[in-house]
Amino acid sequence: MILWFAPLGVEISCHFFLNSKENHVGYPTEVLYERSASLFTVVLGEGLNQVTGSFKYVVGAVGFSIREILIMVSAATIIIGELSLYFRNNWKKWSDGSDNRTLLWFFWHYFFLATLILTLQAVRSLLSFSNLDSAINTLISTGFEMEKEIVQMGLIGRQVSADMFPQAEKAFMSLGFPFGAVVDAINEGLANPINGSSWVPLDKIYIYVASVAFNEFDAFPQQGTPLYNELRVFLDDPHLNTGEDFTLLGDLFSSRLHPAFWFWGVAGGTLMMLAIMSLLKQRPADHFELASICTRFSFGLVFVCLSLLAIGDKQPYFTNAKDAELDFGVKSSTAWKVASSPWIIPSFAAVILAVNIIDIVLERRSPTETSDGEYRALTY
């Protein structure tokens, strides 16, 4: 960290130091704007490539529905909205202030682009997770319904067949998993309970299907990590109790969901950074432009504060992992339930869409027109 940031700090300081000397080489605002716009476009373009690349994990996958379409549209709205707000950062000419102000505006892009990159990375991760979460939770809830039905029918110690569970068969087949393997696992557990439980073979199927799905979605833990080793041990020899089974499954879920905990902060941060960059560029020419800047900053700050809803990422994913069999289901902790919500991406899309609409309305009501030079920069 020191070797990386120290030289950057020295270089930035040198620019401000040399700018204070007489007869220094000036910093044309048009050139800096073009270079910063090019850098922003490259970063956003690469982010767009990553986000659209994650669409392959959603389109046509098991569980694909209107919800997934809405999430994809929301991701596109975020990218277009950020692009629009940046190139309409404010509407008037550059301030006639010193080059120091221009330099500060240019270098402030580091903070803006850092939050933007993290936002796009989080969107990519959450896109691929949304479909995984839906499919695997459908499988688990269906499995628990089967367990509950077997207990109610008094079939412990006996054998079951596929035709006894038509709804479950339909659900598993829709997930692309052969229901015969599920029935075989149940019969194996009913005939030979492991550690006092008849459901360990079925628990193995949960983790096996989740592992395959995570691997197909390029979300499986990296080889050599502790979680990867635990999963391999379980799949090779699943002699664990139910609490350990669902703790392991929860760890697999949480390994892919951590970006949700910092999405609110970095996403809201992009709006706050844009507002600050507007102030650095010039003083607001009228109360309409001031309202535009305040709108961006306040909306961004509110969205950052929403991250308080997800405090508790150190908590276990499933709060009742040890009692899952008795409860015939698993319950997520509040923090992870919020983090796994499919409405995280659409919520920020709604915010950035609202900010753009307000910005356009304020700009049109402003008596000061956009300058020709600024128009050329906006259309660069």
C-alpha cells in the first residue's frame, strides 16, 4: 500500500507545488476535461463489459423470471445514469479561478472512479448471485417440505418412492436435478441414519447442487481456501451433523454475497463525489444549480446510510443451522436477509433515475444557458 500510494501522493503534490511558481506551465481546462472524460469512459466501458458478461449467468438459467429481467434493466439504468450525470456534471462554464482548483477537480476523479469501480464490481457479483439464491433456496425449501411430509406420514425407517411427492419432483426437475437421486438419498438416510439423522444424504445433495451451481456461475471458492477445502471434505465424506451441514451451506452463500454489504456505501458515494466535483469545478451560478448539487449529495448520503440496515456480516448466514431439522427450514439472519434481497440493485437504479430526472428539470428551469464550450465537452 505504501509503495503504491506514496509515489502517487508525491506526484500530485509536485503538480500543486509547481503550479504555485511563477511562469509555470498552465493546465488548460479543456485538455483536463477531455482526458478525465476519456478515463471515465474507459472505466465505465470496462465495467459495462463485466456487468453484461454476468448476464449469461441470468438469461436462460434455472429460475429466470420477470424479477431477473427487472434486475438486469436496473443494472443498465445504473450505468446509463452514471454516464449521464458525469457528462452533465454541471451546466455552466468553468470557473475563472486558479489552476489549483482545476487540478483538485482533476485529481478528485480518483475518489469518484474508485467508488464507481467498486459499484460496478458489486453489481456484477449481485447479478450472478440473484439467480443462484432463488434456485438453491427453492431446492432447500422443497427438500424440507418432503422431510416434513415423511415425518407426518410416519415413514421413518421405511422406503419412499418418487410418485409420493409429485410437487417436489416437479420442483427438482425444473432445477435440472434428477429427482431419482433425491429419492435414493432419502431412502439411504431412512435406512441408515448417520449421527442419529436420516437427512444427512439429502443435506449432501443440497451442498452438492449448490457447489455445482456456484461453479457453473464462476462463483465457487478458490482452490486452496479454507471454505474450498471444507466443501471438498464434505462432498467426499459427508459424515457431519445437520448443524455443520447448514453452517457450511451458509458459508458458501455468504462467500459470494459480501459485495452487498459495501454496495450501498460505494453506490451512494458516486453521487456524493459527483456533487463535490461540481462544487470544485465552479460555484453554483444560481439556486437551480445549487439545488442540483444538493440533490446529488443528499440522495447519495441517504443511500450510504442504508448500509446500516446490513450491519452484522459477521453473523452466521443461517441462525438456526443446528435446529434446521426440527424447524423444517432454515432462517437467515437479518443482515444476510437484507443483503440477499433482490431489490438492492433496483433500489439504486430508482435513486439514480430520480436524480437524473430532477437534474434535467432543474437545468431546464435555470435561466442560465449551457455554454457552447461546455456543450462541446458534454458531447465529447
